[in-house]
Amino acid sequence: MKFPKKLVVYAMGIFTGVGIAIATLSGAADSVIPYQFKDGQVISADTLNDLFSQIKNATQGYSSEADLNGVWTCHTYDSSDGAGITPNTPSANFSRDSSTGLFALTQNWTFSSNGAALSTSPGARLGGILNNITGMCNNGTGDGGFTAKMIESSLMLTGTTAGCTNGNGYVLPINRVSPYKFRFTQGATVVSCIANNQPPSIPTDLTASVGSGGVSLSWTDAGGSPTGFSILKKSSGVYSQIGTVGSGITTYSDSSGVVGDMYRVKSSNTNGSSLPSSAALAK
């Protein structure tokens, strides 16, 4: 059987790692699979490995409660039709959401002590408005307080006072959308949480051009307020950092670079580093 020449070339690119793909990222929280490709593009082995790693992480979920450490903005959407329900009482702070038409509650979830402690503000019992008709979750400061433990992608919460769980704990089956977003259902609600502090987006459109002075790299800042960029070069099958540049700089020159060298770039800020960009082959 004969295969189209173009298909053979694409396959060689995938399995040898010399294929080049241009990836974009709309936001670190948006998806566990951050890269997007255009028709006809070849995916490098390096980028393909990243995709498999991200898919594996999505399937396995968060490895421990420590992965959740920090502040998250959580939106609770209630399926109740609102009949007989007075919004904002008592202290549940549910109100009609203009975009969905549902009753909704916005909270800050703060995981501390390496993720083992959770406080929610404003405090409210999980499960929806009806769970909050007779009171709210209160640990004495007006916030909901819990101990937290991740067991096989389920978040187990125990109230630090009886008011938080009404005498019972919660088991929340977490759906890991990305390292910076998760959601779950509880009672009559869907809860979606996004991390407040995220690393910047993956740099895009990386090119590597060979000239008399070595290899000149150029890329696009995809957003997320990076404070700098790290340049990675592949040697003996491993990418190592060869240099950095500051915010607003999207070029780099590798004087030792030659035809066939492979490069990637990642962005960083005080919250951490992005995934590396798709690979660029110097030519």
C-alpha cells in the first residue's frame, strides 16, 4: 500500500522529534491540554510527550491536597428554580447570576498548611441554597473552616465546627480541568474553582533561524504578565536552560547554535513557570 507523501513526512516528524508545531494557549486555567494546532502542522515528539503527560494528569487528578494550596475563586451554581427562596438569606449570599439565570454564589477558597486546611469566605454549607436556609458554615470568624485530605482524586472535608457540615463531612469527587482549575458536583450544585495565582501562558510562534552569528530565536508573548523567559536547548535528548531574558524581550541569540539544534522557551512569573513552548528546529 502506498501512503501519501505528505502523510509519510508528518509521521517521520512525529516519531523522530524534528517536526515543528505552533501552539497557542488561551489561559493556564482553561484546559488540561493547553496546545492548539492548525491543520497540516506536524507535532514534535517533545510536544506530543507533553500532551500525553497532561492527559495522564487529568485522568489521575490531583495527587494530593498540597496541589490545591493557595487561593481559588469558586463559583457555585444552584439548579433550584428559586421558588420560595429569598436570595442572600441567611448569609448564604446566593443571588441570580445574569449570565446563566441560575442562583449562584462566589467564594474564595483558601487552602493553607500545604493544602490540609481550607477556609471559605463568605461561609456557606455545600450543596446549594436549601442547605443554607437554616444557617451557614461558621468557624467563629464568619468563614467556613475545614480540614482537607485528597484520597484518589476525591477531596474529603471535615468541618472544624459542626456548623460547617451540620455534623457530617463532605466527599467531593474532583474533576481536574487543569492544574489551575477544578470542578465538582455536590447536592443540587455545580462548583467551579479557578486558582487566583497562575503562571503566565506558554510562549507561542517560536522560530529558530541560523545565521553567521549562530541561531537567532524569536517568539510571541502569549500573555499572563510574565516577568521573564527561559531558553531551553536540547542536548543528548534532554532540554537544559541556556539563558534567560526579562519581561518584554522576545528574542535570544545562541552563538553556539547550528543547523538541527532544537529549542523551546517557557515564561515565568512569581507564581511559577509555564509549560515549555512547542519545539523549534534551527534551520
